[in-house]
Amino acid sequence: MPAIVLVGAQWGDEGKGKATDLMGSAVDYVVKFNGGNNAGHTIVIEGEKYALHLLPSGILTPTCTPVIGNGVVIDLEVLFHEIDGLEARGVSTAKLLVSANAHIIAPYNRTLDKVTERFLGARKIGTTGRGIGPTYADKMSRNGIRVQDLFDRHILEQKVEAALGFKNQVLTKIYNRRAISPDEVVAELLSYADRLAPMVADTSLVLERALDDGATVLLEAGQATLLDVDHGTYPYVTSSSATAGGACTGSGIPPTRVSRVIAILKAYTTRVGEGPFPTELFDDSGEFLRKTGFEYGTTTGRPRRCGWLDTVIGRYANRINGVTDFVVTKLDVLTGLEQVPICVAYDVDGVRHDEMPVNQTDFHHATPIYEVMDGWWEDITTCRSFDDLPANAQAYVLRVEELIGARVSAIGVGPGRDEIIERFPLLD
């Protein structure tokens, strides 16, 4: 069977776990291919809420094998804290596989992430301070620590000493912080080795054989299209590839094995962190979306910035990812609004832009051009078919579909696992 890629179409927090759940037992492997514990998925199962940060959402499906791919950066303390939390609630994590080539977030990178952001002042980018960016920087400069290094103490010691030779100079002489002991770092990392060892695998090979055997593999992005290091709203982005192309490099699965790209689009727009946001609302409407949608970061707890749906972004996500199916989530949050605006284009200094401006400055100065749809008052959380939706809700979805240029195959109508409408199958 071919592989399926699942990406976020906005700035994250779109509800990717909803789509994963819809495919449910039909998915044999769920692979996280980028990011680290800087992004979270909130999944509700039978009234129970699960917040996942590092683990793939497939960890909650007993028949599924969850995989942390080579493109992920792993904070080992967070990994085992998350595993312990799930095990305490009766969720088995025994099937988890971790790529031997995934990079590890060393303690010194968490420290550097926090102090660097603090010193940026007004130029801060909104990092979560979890060491993600510095770890990817180490990876690209070929000084990173990989999972496999935990099992060769000599190599691990050499890498840590080499890294701290420079980083301690930065910490002490620029940021006036205490130098970090290489021995302490090595000891901390090695303390996880025995527990991690049974999970470590050549995950690219495992996935290749699984596909050859007819398994369904879902490649699940952390973050989203506009946070992609190449295609997002740079520099207010993450440090990895969160688009469909990143699924291949972050998992070791070739693009010829991918048959579908599913993008998740929230029925309005949110983001956490700094950076331009054309449809952001600073009035009662924004507060309505925040409170009704409970828009607070799964990982950070920070209030999310909220705004109306931006279909310019939707079209961009479609183009960059090659989307075959969109899943629109949280349509129920819009219930009770008399009118629902949709951003269809931007005005930049008097010039209309129907597509994303390539220039960062233009995007920063973009003013949304809205098309206003009639709202609905009916409770839609019990709807399970498209025809069950109120006429105005149907019209909203169909107009969004038209504007973003790809079919809307599923619609989230509530927070529960089963509160979703499947218009078209997400699996062949």
C-alpha cells in the first residue's frame, strides 16, 4: 500500500489527530517525521482528553505501530514522561519505534534556546524554548547527537565535549550563564539508554517492508505549512520541514510511495508565537473564537491568536503540499455567529493579491479582503452526514472548498473522537 501524508495547512493546532482518528484501525503505522515536543496534539476519546507532544497520535490506537522518524528531535526526558503518563492511564506504548538516526535534544540546547530568545527582545520569534532550533542547527552543522550515539559512550563523550567547547564560551562570555559540565550531560543522556534501546530501529527499513507487505503508513507532521523552515512565514517558523516534502526526508520513505496528501484546515485561523497574521482579530470576535474553541496552546498553554479563515493560506498550502484532501475542523465553533467572514484575497498597498505574497514585507502589510457568509444557529455536533448540516453551514464548506482548490473530504463538528463528518473516504 502507498503511504499517506498528513499536514497542517495553517500555523498548526488545526486538529490533525482528528483525521488520524477517522482513519483509525485502517492505519497500521503512524510516523512523526519532523519537529519535537514544541507542538502538541489534543485528542478526546470517550470524554478523556489526551495531550501528546512528542509521540505520534497513533499511539492511542492499539492496532497501530507508532514511529518517531529520523526527522524528529527528541527530548528523552519528555519522551519518557509522556510514555509514563500514557501507561498510567492504561495506554500501551509497547509498540513504539524510534529511529536510530533521530537527533537528541541535549540539555545545553534547551538552555541556549531560552537565553537566546530572551536576548532578542523585540526581535523575538516566539520559540517554545525547548531546544528545538539549536538541535536542528547542530544537525545541519554536523555536530548533533543521534539516538545511536547513546550506545557508544566514546562517540557520545567526544560529541558533547566538542559541542560544549564552543557553547560554553557563548553561555559564559555572552550570556553570563554558568558553564555546563560535559560529564553531567553525558551521564544524563546515558541514563536513558537502557530503557530506550528496545525501541530503537532502522525505521526507514521497517516502513519500507511494511509498505511492501501491504500496510497503510500515515506520515504525520508536527507544526504546519506556514511554520515550515523553507515555505513558512520566515523567520517566524520552526526549524524543520513540516510540509509534504518533509515527510519523505523525515521518514526515509521515497516520494513514489506517497499516494495521498491530507491537509488539515481549521474553520478559522489561529497561531501561537510571533509573526504576521493578516486575519488576526483584536475585538470581541477574536475573543469569541478563543473562548469557544478553547484556543490555548497544547504544549505552551499560551492563548492562541485568533482570526477568520484565510483561504489565501489554504490555496498556498494546497500548492506547496499537493493536497488531495482537506479536512476542515472545528466548524462547530462558528455556530451562533450571524455572519462568518472568509478572507479571499489580500490588499497590499492598494494592490490585490489572490496568492501568497512571496515578499515577507508584503505579507506583513497585507490587509484581508473578506467575503461574508451567513451564519447558523443550529447545534451541529450530532451531524454525521453533510446533508445533516444546516444549509448555511453547507454553503460555508462548499465556498471554502471552491476557494482553496481541493475537495473537503471530512468536517470536524465537535471535540469528540466520533464528532466528524466523512464526505469522501480518506483511504483508498
